[in-house]
Amino acid sequence: MNSFWKNEWEMFTKEVDSTLNYLMQPVKFSFKSEDNLMLKPSSAEIVEKCETTSFWRSEWNMFTKEVDSAVEYLMQPISFK
């Protein structure tokens, strides 16, 4: 039982160390467009992901249906009485 807790403590300390290493990474702020890293995928990457996986394909189809219904609602003619 003692070895179990020793192993658990070692795993915990490794996890804490890796988290601290991640959080203490240097951050570079650059305002040049070629130095900025994209945090969001490009539109081509989104389309490729949607075409290759069934989950994202269904999510994309639901999104486009919602956009279409919103456009239809907003483009309805208005009549004043």
C-alpha cells in the first residue's frame, strides 16, 4: 500500500511540474502580421475538417441550416397595418 501512495505522489509531482513548465513559458507579443500565430483554424482547415469527419460534418450542416433559417427570418417582408 505504501508503494501505491508513493507512485501516486510521484505522478502528482510530475503533473504539477509539467503544468508549471507550461504556465511559465515565455510569451512574445508581436504586432507584425507575419509573426502572429493563428490561434483559430483557417477557413480552409475548417472546411477540410468538416469534410473528413462525420461529427464535424453534421455540426457544420446544423450550423448552415441555422444560418439559413436566420437569413430567411431577417429577409421576410415587413407589412405595416
